[in-house]
Amino acid sequence: MRTKIAAFRPEILLPRTRERAERHGFDFFGFPVFELVERKDALGEIAAAFEEGVDIAVFTSVNGVKSSFELCEGKFDLKKKLLDADIEICAIGPVTREELEKRGLSVDLMPVEYSSEGLKELFNAIRVKDRRIVFLRSSEGNKEIVEFFDNKGAVVTDIEIYKIKKKDLSEFKKLFEDLVKYKPDYVIFTSSMTVKIFFELVKELGRDGEIFRDAKIAAIGDLTAETITGEGMNVDLVAEKSTFEGLLNAIKEQAQ
């Protein structure tokens, strides 16, 4: 019998997630717990930032890359701006880097640890004073990292490309019931935001903890694991390499 895994991923990533899980020999069940809503005002903010000049552009996720380019399509040539100017591109994580490379862009900077702490470590090693740094990311992004750059004398523009909208509770209730019936062996969390929203919704249903009586909890990295333990749950597995592929490999090794 194949090991059953469940994951809560954005709609846009679900087909790829399912394909990878099944390729590794897992049975897969997944659904998103939030939707991404583009901020229309972000287009003008991007144009203004690049008009003033950018030294480093930071993309923190695949969704940030996709949403940025979709928002700019036909209105502002983001790729041309990134290629023409002497701009260093920073990506958090190999999947984010791959998404940029698909668009013909080279990534110059990537932290060893795919988190705010990893980003701090990376930029502690290079000069950022008076450099103009633009973040293209979610409205839920960690604001502490902006303070970090401010304190180092950088000029930071934090552009919220999209907002997070929680699933409607009635829709989530149906999905949660299907999840309970599925009886996963492992429940996977790939970001702190997913953890927070999932537990908010489960608590609203009054069903917190129910799904984890028999399932093990797997986290993509230490930051996500910390968020899970902050919700009062134990983490059974943390991927050594903070990628979805790394997480699947870790589960396969443990489940054997």
C-alpha cells in the first residue's frame, strides 16, 4: 500500500505537486487553504521603483515571481528592466530561482537557508549601505527583514504584489471532511503562512488536532517547524534540504 501524503499548496502549484508526489511513489491529496489576490496598485509601485533605480531585486517565492510578471504583462517590461539595468537578482530557494531562470533571468544571490534568517546572513556578508533594494512579495511577508536592511543603511522598497485571502469556511469544511476521510499518513506544511491559516480555519471549525491523531507532521524547514510547534503540535519530520523534493525524499526514507 502506498504511503498517503496530504499538502496544502496554492492552486497554481497543485498539479506539479501531485506529479512529483506520485513520481516518488506516494498517494497524494491536496488543496489550497488560501487564494492569492493581486494588488493592482503594485504595478505603479513597481514602475516607480525601477524609475528611481534598483540595485537589488529580491523575490521570496515562486508566487512572487509569477504574480509580479503577470501583473506587469503588456504594461511594464519587467524582464527588460531587470536585464538592461545593472541589477542583482536575489531568490529565496531553488524553486524561486528556477522560476526566474525559466524567464531568461540569472540569479546572482541566494541564501543557504531559505528564510529571513538566511537572507540576513547572506546580506551581512556583502555591502548594502546606500544600495536600493526592492522586495516583490506577499502582503504577509516578514516586516522584520525590512528593518534589518534599514538598520544597515539600505534604501528599501517593500512592494506587496499580492494579498492572502483565506478559504471560505464552508468550502474549507468540505475539504477538511475529505481530508479526514482520506486518512493521510503524513501531513505536509511547506510554509509558515500555510500553517497559520490552516490552524485558524481548523479552530474556527472546532476540529483542531483531529486530523493529527494518526498522521505524522512534516515541515519543509526549521521556520515552518517552529510555527507548527507554536500551534502546540509536534513535528515528526523536517526536511534536511528545504525544498518540496527534499521533503518527499525525507518522507520516503522514514516511511521505508
